[in-house]
Amino acid sequence: MNIPNIEDFEERAAIAEYDGGLSRRAAENLAAQSQGFASARKYWQWLAEYAHREKLP
């Protein structure tokens, strides 16, 4: 799996929330799904594990 793009995630979630009228949770889930994750929770979990594994600051 490629490293998720946080900028794309945030932009897509913001558009879905403000222009699409979705709740923030639904908008973030949609943004995560667009990058191949089941949910925003899984998206952030993957990123946290990646940062820990790669010892990112």
C-alpha cells in the first residue's frame, strides 16, 4: 500500500463536509475510503503505526 496523502485526505474531507453537507465523521470516512481504507479510524491507525515503525518525528 502506498503512504496515504494527508493533504488529499484533509481536502476531500473538508469538501465533503462543507459542500456535501456530511458530518465531519462521515466526511473523514469518505476521504479515507477514497485512499483504500475502510474508515478514518483505520486510516489514522495505519499512519500512526507507520510513523512509529519508521521512527518519524
